[in-house]
Amino acid sequence: MAHREAGVRETERANARVFLIGLCVFLALMLGFPTLANLWYSFSNVSIYDLAGTAFVGFANYVQAVGNPNMWAALGFSLKFAVICTVLEVGLGLAMVFILHPILTKRPWLTGILMLPMMVSPALMGVMYRLILNEFTGIVPAYLSMMGLPINLLGRNWIYETVIAIEVLQWTPFAFLIMLTARQSVAGELEEAAAVDGATGAKFGRLIALPVILPSIIIVAFIRFIDSFRVFDHIFVLTGGGPGNETTSISIYIYKLFFTQSKIGEAVAVSVMLLIASLALLYAALRLAVRRAPA
Amino acid sequence: MMRTSRLIAAAGAAVLSAALSTAALADITILAWPGGPAEAALRKVVDKYNETSDSKAELLYFSRDNFFDKMLADAAAGSKEFDVMLTATYNVGKYAPFMVPINDLITDDVMKVFPQSAIDSQAYEGKVYGIPTDLSLHFLYYRTDLIDELLSNDDWKAKYGEISEKYMGTKMEPKKPDDWTWDDFMASALFFTQSINPDSPVRYGTVLQMKNLLFNIMIWQGSAASYGGNWMDADGNITVDSDAYRKALDIFKKITEWEATPGDSNSYEYAEANGAFGTGQVAFFIQWSAAYAEFVNADDYPAIAGKFDITHEPAGSEGPKTHFHALGLGINKASDKQDEAKAFLAFLASQDAMSLYAKEGGQPPVVEDIIKAVAGDRPDMLKMGEHTGKYGIVMNGSTAAPALGVYSNMAENFTAYWNGALDQDTAIANVVAYMKEAYGK
Amino acid sequence: MIVTRRTPLSRLLHALRWAAFILIAFILNLPILATIITSFKTAGDINTSPPVWLFAPTLGNYEEVLFTGNTDLVSYIINSILIAAGGTLLAMVLTFPAAYAMVRYEVGKTWLLPLITNVRALPLIIYAIPIYLMFQFVGLLDTIPGLALIACIINIPVALVLFVGFIQEIPEEMDSAAKIDGAGKWGILWHVILPLARPIIFAVLVLSFVYSWNEFLFGLILTTKNAVPVTVGATFFVTSYGVKWGATAAAMTLGIVPPMILGLFAYPYIGKSMLAGALKG
């Protein structure tokens, strides 16, 4: 690139920063200040009786946070939960794409019906399941028992599977929608070409459609992983994180430290560590992506 | 601050109300415990107050699930959104720094309305922070039709003996719920569970509430107390690691293992337990006193209408015990309307207000004379007063600032034990360690 | 389109696809369906085990939550609409120009974009107390603008990523042409990019609205009475004296209808823009 051109570009870039001002000011106010406050909290003896956190206590909050086995358990739960949910959502979504694509292409409005769950607030979704999974008044156990299946889906033996199932049932439509859109984008021309070549439906799916959908699968998996990792609402409503701590996600763990135990400093220390870890991960992922894609 | 926020929300209205509020007595907002007959009753009392007072009172409710979390954030930040706020026996110590003592309101007239114990339930370190409004304790709710049959049917009696011998090691005789020990409670739970006794007309003997929730520990701890268990001794030493606690923990553990309680009891709280008993699928259970007013409504609970009764919790070695606490209303320290808030509380503590409150469905811990006067409308209140006096216990240290955290910690560890996620020693050790740290022992 | 011959096998396959669709649609929507049905039951019908399908429907629950009850569900719904609309519009106004600058001038793309994306990965609860104090200080507590700001935080990452992805798709020649005609940066943004971006704007609009609508935790902590959103208001019927299932179901039904209607019509845009935005962004 010529020097002069680069110089022009530099001034243009400087000017273009104006476009970012609004966003940056907003973020500085709404997230910057709270982040600084949190940083201070994580190093101070903050308590509900002293929200200014007047004394500096060094890394005490961090030491306490790391030393608490429950934090590691919650972190483990969230990671495992996110991985399982992501795999299931992508897998089921993909299966749905291949099974339903032919009928939905002809009657697109039907897709909307499958999208409804993801429009519902997860907190309310939790309350709904509390209603329908109850052994006595819920409709699900009533039918499961007719079929001779286990009925206590919120019982200690099934609770883990149940909270996963609820997450998966609510968000598989999301995975499905993105992958369906990707699938439909290859429909027209490619399909005709393939048909001319004599490829049958199944073969077409395997050989041609799948590679085209692949990037969308990665994206869906990424988004769903992030969202499942910070799961809070429906589990909190259904189990309160129990029995014991068995369904305590890291978000629920932080919430409880914060509000129920009033250990504000420790709760904030956990979240600061989480913030750093996720920044590092994202940075690493981006570096990886940049290296793979020739600039 | 308040005005700024109102300006942004609705500028015109704010200016108007600000102008008015400087002239006359300001209106106050009351944050109260949500739901049920108590809410309905308090609305009646507030209506009455508003008829006569220049300062109008308005009620405010949060949802139950996160009530204390929300109130904590508000209190800690010095919120002025409410002038009168909720107090409870189990967290009066925690919220005391955010409230104003109202000892001067407790006049001789007030002492004619409330017994000393009720006033004490709102006190922390000698200062009174609230006017008690609602007493909560636990009853054993049982199905009269089933128990009558059990006591009269010889086949059932024989089966009862057989089952108790098989599961509990001794051949037992059915008894009246009034005379139950925890062993009778367990044996009856076995007997009425269909998977154990196919002849049982109901699916489960009992229903336990074992969601990881602090209120559920309150329900359970009557059993620990009935064996002499306590949070700490007179010197403040933590005494949770005791035979009494182990025995009481085992009661829930065994019933869970026998599946004499629904398999998803680990997700149960008040509503689910009521649903199980209210649909007629459970023979008896320990539940909050508030449920009585619900069950008597035959339209809402047709399956058990006219077929249930209440008595005290089963006895341990120290006789029957029940946890009890009182909710009350006190003054938010950050409020600008201290005088108006006090005026309302003074009204609330009057005999007229409390009688009205009781009649409309509230559960005020008032003196016997007042209870008797409203007994026609509220038969359950007689038993509530009687039980609190005879069986009520307040664990040592359970009104201090860390109490709410202790309940939560117990909920976390004990529900883990009942559901097989922790062994008993670890669960108890965790709780003891937490309490030692919380109380600085 | 190639018309395939209808062999018996393909007909069977087709029928199976339909069966699968009906089954999947039923399972996915079961909680919603059951809630709607419950909202028309009396307490006596709800407290019946096993649950009944046939019952005399009642509007009593709706009457209770809308008119006779002690909670003001109508104003909760209005609050939710205002909060979601405010948070959505603000997020779009802030992120659209920023996305443009990031794509065309590569400012902030290396640090700001990842940082903002990261916001989505965080449990936002950790900001509860600082934001509470901040809102209290400036008087935003329990106000609709306050909650709209929170909704905006939630929407910014998604909106930004989608806008960046879409603008990248627009050939730079379009800008150059406008530049030659003497249009400034704002002019290009306003007259060239914005009209082209209509579908993505619609998608972001709907998605942000739904996300804002469904936010629960801040709605709970930052409001007391003036700005309570319907997701929080619906849980007011879950009380210490038992869950009033009928009233709760009615309130929830009312609370989920607006985002569901939006979703029903807008999903194709969401799918396309999510795909494009995520792939390119």
C-alpha cells in the first residue's frame, strides 16, 4: 500500500471514531463504572452494612473464592451443562433440519410454530415446567405413568437430565432456525444441479448440504455454549440450585454468595476471575481464527 | 433522589405530588409479605386506616421467591421506596441496622393486645423493631377419614404392625395423631404409601419439602428441637453436631429412601406440598399454619374438603415442638416520613386494627382474649396461640444477623444429605463450620 | 424446481416427515400449551390429580390478574413494552454507526468488538449492586428509562455483531459512488447503508425486543412499583401462601403473547440475519 494512501486512510479512520463515541460513552457509564466498582469491591471488605467497602483487604476475597470447593463444583456444573446442551441442541437441530426441511420449504409459516419456545422468558419457562412436571397436578407425569415411565422428573434421580432437557427444548429451535436458514440458502441452484447429476435427497444432504451448513453449526454452537454457560433463570425457579448444590450453576452460585450469604467481596471476586477467563478465551479464539484465515 | 426519579418517569405528576407532600402529611408506602389471606387482610386494615388518617398508606409487594434478596439490596442502598418495611423473627438482627427502634410505641395499651413473647419476636438486643402481624408455625395436617379407618379396621391394624416390623424393627400399633411420636409418623408414612402397602387409598404417606430453600429448614427443625436439638447452647457453642440433629435428619432421610414421600420432593416447597395433600394423594404432612385457611376452601380443594384436621407436630424425647416466627412491620431508617410511619404502626398495634386483621384472615399473635373474640371466624387461631405457647421454640442465635445465612447453609447441606449427595457427617460438619465462622466462634 | 416422482416410498417418507413435525411442535410447545389451558381452569380443576383435559373453562383467572386482583398487570405489560422499545431503539442508535465505522474504517474492530461480545458471556448479576447504587444516585431506580438502559446493555452485543456482519456484505463500491457524489460519512450512513440494511434492522429490532422483554433479574432488583415488567409481575402470583396456578398461568400467558406474536412473523429475518451476521462478524 502506498504511503500517501495510508495517510489518507489514517485521517479517515481518526474521523470515523466519531461514530463510536455514543457507544463508548454508554459503555463507559453503564459497564465501566460498575466494573471499576466491582474491582474495588473484590479487594475490599465490602458488606451490606458498608457498601463503600472502606478497607483494602488485598487478595483475601480471591483466596477465599478459590479455596471454596463449591465454586469449582458450580464451575464444573456450568461447563458440563453448556457442553451437553450445546451438543444436544446442535444435534437435534440438525436432525430437524434434514427431516423437516422439505415440508417447511413449501410451507414456511410452519417454521414459526417451532420458534415459539425461544420467545418465552426462561424465568417463566421455569415456572411453566414447575406446573406441568408436578407429580400430582402436572400433565407430563400423568402420561408418563400411563406408559410405565419414570414420573418424578424433578426427583433427585432425574433432576440433572430434566434441567438439561428444559434448556434443550427451549433452545433447539434457535439452533434449528439458523441451520435451516443456512440449508435453505443452498436449496435453489445447488439442489437443481445435484438433481441433474442424479444425486438423491439423502446423498444431497450428506455430500453437498452438510459442508455448506458447517459454518453455521460452529456459530450456533458458540452462541449456545456461551448462553448455556451462564444459565440461571429456569434452574433457579425449579430447583433453587439443589438438591444440595447439584444443579448450582456458576451464575446461581454467584447470586447466592451475593444475596443469601451476603459475601459480596467473594462473589465479586469470582465474577472478576470469570471476566478475565472469558476475555482470555475469547482473545485466544480470535487469534486462532485470524491465524486460520489468511488475512 | 425520589423526586428526580419521578420527574424522569412522569414529570407532571411528580411536581404535583411534591408540592402536595410539603403541605400536608405525606403518604407512606408499606412493604409487606406477599400473598394469601394475610395480604387480603392487611389491605382491609390499610383501607380502614386511610378512612381516618390524613396520611394515606399504600401497600407494596414483591414476589416471594426473591423477596429478601430484593429487600436486602434496597435496605443496603438506603432505598426510600418504602417507609414501613417487613421484619421477621429470623432476620430482625440482619435488618436492624437499616431500621428504627420503636420501643416508645410499645405502650401499656399495646401490651394488652400482644403477649410479651410476640413483642420479643420482633426485638434484637433489647430494641423492638416491629409490630408483629403474622404468626407462623407448623401443624400436622392429616386426613381424618384415613386415620379413623386405620384406628378401627383390624386388617389395616395388622398390616400396620407388619409393615412397621419389617421396616422399623418393632411391631407397632396405630395411634391417634395427637399422640404421635416421630416413630408413629414414620410408620404411618410407610403404611399409607402405595408402593409399600398396595391397599393404601392414597399414593404417599406423607410429603416432605426438601427444595434447597431456607424456609424448608424451618419446617424440619421442629423435629430436631423435639429431641432437644438447638443451634447453640447458652454459652454460644454451636451444638448442631448432636444426637438430636442426627436423629431428626434421619427421619427425613429414611422417609425419602422408603419413597414414602413423592420422588420429586427435592423440588418441593409450600405450593407443591399443598398440591400433593390438596389433591388427596397424601395422608398427612407437616405444613405451615397458613395452609389451613386455604384447605378449608372446598371449591379450591374438593378432594379433601371436610376430611382433614390439624394437630401439633409429633413428639420426640422432649415432647412435641414447632418452629415459630412472627412477621411484623417496622420503620425504614432511610425513610423521610418517620412520623407518618410511626402513626401507622401505632394504629396497627391497636386492638381494633388487630381484631379486624384477624377476622379478615391474618394471623396476628395477639392475646387470648382477642383470639377468643374472633374464634367464630378463625378456629385455627385458637390452636395457633395454644401451640406457640406450649410447643413453640426459637433456636438460640436464630434472630441474630447471620441467621438467614445459616438457614440457607443448612438448606444446602441438609437437602444434599437427604438426597444422597452428601453423607451425614459431612453435611453436619459443613454447617458447623459455616456457623462457627458466621458467629465468630 | 425439480418435481420428484411420487413413489410409495417417498409418500411414506413424506407422511413420516409430517408426523415428525407434529410431534416436535407438540413437545416443544407443551409447556406453553399447558399454561394456556391452565389459565382457563378453576382452582378446583387445577387441584385435581390426575389432571383433567375436559373442564368448564373460566375467564376468572384473567379477570383476577387484569381487574379484580391486587396487582396491576396491565401496567406491567405497558412497562414491558416501553422498556423493550426504549432499550431496543437506543441499542440500535448506538451500535449502527459504530458497526459502520468498524467495518469501513476498521476502528475498534480489534478491541471494542471482542470486548462487547464478551459482555454477552458474563453473568450480569455481578453488576447488580454497583448499578443499583448508580441508579439510586441519579434517580433512575424503578423507572422505565432505567430499565431501558439495562435492556440496552443486553442488546448491544447482539445488535453490534449482526450489524457488523451485515455491513460487511455491502460492497464498498456503493460508498465510493456516494462519496464521489459528495456525500459525507453521515450522509453515506443515512442514505446508502441504512436503506440497504432494512432487513437486518428489522431482525435486530425483533430480537432485541424479545431479549429485553424476557429479562428478569434486573427487572426484579431495580424495580418496586412504577416500572415492574411483566416477567417479574407474573411471578407475583407465586406467593408464600401457595402458587395461585390459575392466576399465574393467566399472567404468564399475557406476558408471553407479545414476543411470541413478534417471533411468529419475524423468525425468517432473524434466521437470515443471525446467520449472515455471525458468519461475517
